[in-house]
Amino acid sequence: MRNPASFDSLFAAHRFGTVFHLAAQGVQAASAADSQSSNNAVETTAANSLGSMALAQTAMHYGVDRFVYCGSGLEYESGDLPVDESAPLSAPNLYGASKAAGWLLLDYLRRVEGLPLTTVRPFTVFGPAESERKLIPYVINRGLRREPLQLGAGTQVRDYIYVSDVVDALILAASSKNAQGRVFNIGSGQAEARTIRSVVETALDLIGAPRSLCRFGEARRTRPDPPGLVSDSACAVAQLGWEPRVSLEAGLVRTIRYIASARISAAAA
């Protein structure tokens, strides 16, 4: 995404009908120092905003039928209530701000130059193959090894959505005639919202590891982190016919099995 000159040769070599733009930089930054250092801040902003615009311009040049942009719930101003698509874009950290900047540029191309844009904004996605630096893989890996977990206070409220449900939403966003030009929040909603502490303890319970492994309050979260981030996905339900199918517990079980199997395979190798 930081090398837009590569886009033209890629599109020239293949005939794309739909572009799913999920590439981004900065979501897995370990700390504020990592994500907001001058070099990384410039690279993250360039990739997520200017890179997105260059990709969309190339897609328009080659006449794609649909451009599906995967944004983030972190683009929104956080609060105590579920967030719908009309909420202000007021990101709590650099990653969210750069994603919002990218969307503003894409929306400009949609309004002025005819980009066939559809936007989905997933909230807290999890599932197999997620980076081990993210919360749920970290908890599962250490829980399987019965190692202590250094965690923050765990009071933040999150709306976890399993990865296959997000894939379903992306496919519907690409195929629905009513989706072009729209923005769709993708999450499990208020009914499934949990504190980080609850998610961690549920994962340990499913593993069969003791909750006493948790060291809440020992880790200091350095990247700005909103206290609450919960979606209102009613628009996706009504307009796309989408709904989440995998509960948090079921998704955790699938993820635990994946990580445990991968550990066994690695040990055998």
C-alpha cells in the first residue's frame, strides 16, 4: 500500500470485477510509541489513506464493478451507547484516524468521480490465525501453557465478532444491489457486548485453565484505547440480510481448537 506504482501492473495483468480492500497498517502496534513515532505515523497514514486512494483510482481506471472498503469501528467517536453509521468519525488513536482519512478520500471519489464504493466497518474481529500479539490469541496461548497473563484493568467494553461472520458481511456488501454507496457497521451488538475481563475469563474457562492466572491491572496499555466500543448493526441486518451466526463462546472454542492444533503440529515438526 506504500508503493502505489505497483497497482497498475497488477490490474493490467488480471481482470478484477470486485476489489476487497482489507489492507492496513498500524492495527497491531504494540504501543503508542510504536504506532505514533514519526516514521511509523507517516507510514501508517500513507498506507491507510493515500494508498487507499491510489488503489481506488487504479480500480476505477480499470473499470471494476464494486470496491468494498473494510474500515474499522475505531473510526468512530466512542461512547456508552451502540454506535450506528451516523455517529461522528472521531477516532481514539492513530490507526482509527488513518482509516477514517482513507474512507473520506474514498467517499470523495464515490461522490465526485463515481467510485462504486461500499464500506463495511467491523468492530472487534477475532478468530483463527489472528496475530499472537492480539488479546484473544495471547490469552489462549498462555492459558494452554498455564502461564500468568499480564493484563490491563479489563473494564473496557467490546463487541467481539467472529471472522467468518465478517467474511459473510463482505461478500454480501459486494453482491447486494442495495449496498453500493452505503456504510455498514458489522458487530454482534449490545446484547453480546462484554468487558475485556469477561472475555478473558470465558476463554480460560473454556480451556480449563484457572482464572487465577489473570494479573489484571499489571499491564499498562500505552496506545489510546476507548472505554466502550459497541456496534449498532441494524443497517446491515435490514439492507444486506446479514446477521452474526457465531456466538462469542462458539468462536472462542473454534479459536482454541485452532491454536491448540497448531501448537501440536509445531511440536511434532
